[in-house]
Amino acid sequence: MSIEMNDDTKRWTAKRKAALVMDIIQGKTTVSEASRTFDLSPSDIDNWVDEAKRGIENALKAKPFEVKELYEKQIKDLQEAYGEATLELRARKKLQSLLGEEDDK
């Protein structure tokens, strides 16, 4: 692997994460191998790979978003989803009360 680790080093900087992700993308290592080698969870490494892929896709667009704009869009989308879920929950509770059903909680 192209990533060197000190036994004292516990922090994963963006530069080190990027180097590991590049090794995975280039086939120099696998997620499971890196997980064992660096004592990381496979889901953490998978998340780093997914983030890198999103960053690569954005960089190759004709008009790439700034990171701040990407996060703002993600926050807006999540807020909309949360609002919809809240409305649905309220509607279900209202329906339950109109039907005379007791809340199981």
C-alpha cells in the first residue's frame, strides 16, 4: 500500500483518506484488506469511497458546485424529506384519533 502508518498516528486526515481511496480505486488494495490493516470499519472506508466518487463526479461537471453549495443542497433536501415525514406522521396521528384508535406507546 502507498499509505504509511505510524503506530502513534490515529488521525485520518483528508490527504491520508484520499490516498487510501485512490489505492482502492486503482485496485492496489481492497476495502476488507484496508479495514484489517488499519483497524477501520469497512463502512467508514466505503463512506470515504462514496464521498470521493461524488467529488469526482462534481469535478467533472461542466459547472461544478462549490463544496458549500453541495452541502447546502444536501441540507435543503434533507430538510424537505424531514418536513414530509413530519407531515405524514401528524396525518397518521390525526387519522388514528379520528378513528378512535389508541396510541400503542
